Amino acid sequence: MDKVVNSLREAIRLCGLEDGMTISFHHCLRGGDAVSVQIAEAIRSLGIRVSVFVDPDPAMVAGA
């Protein structure tokens, strides 16, 4: 099976993401903010409603 697809939207459809699922992003991704926004916009454009979890930077969490 070829793992390369033509678009982010196609990848989202093929992975089986559905309403009510949770997606997660790690805080340390280089350029992660831009990538997470692109992913969120692609998911929204497909009409899928998901919860988003962003792994916080431990240095930014109160009491850490």
C-alpha cells in the first residue's frame, strides 16, 4: 500500500478520523503551531468535529 497521498484532507479521510475523536499535538514540534492550524482547518473543512489536546510545555505549567 502506498503511504503517500496528494493532500492533507485525503490523509485525514484515509486515517478514519470521525466526529467525537480526539487529536493531539506535542508542544515541541518545530513549526508545530503552523502545522496544527493547517490540520485543524483541513478537519473543519471536512465537517468533522473533534477534540484537540495540546501537550503543554512543562516549563509553562503552574507549579512545575
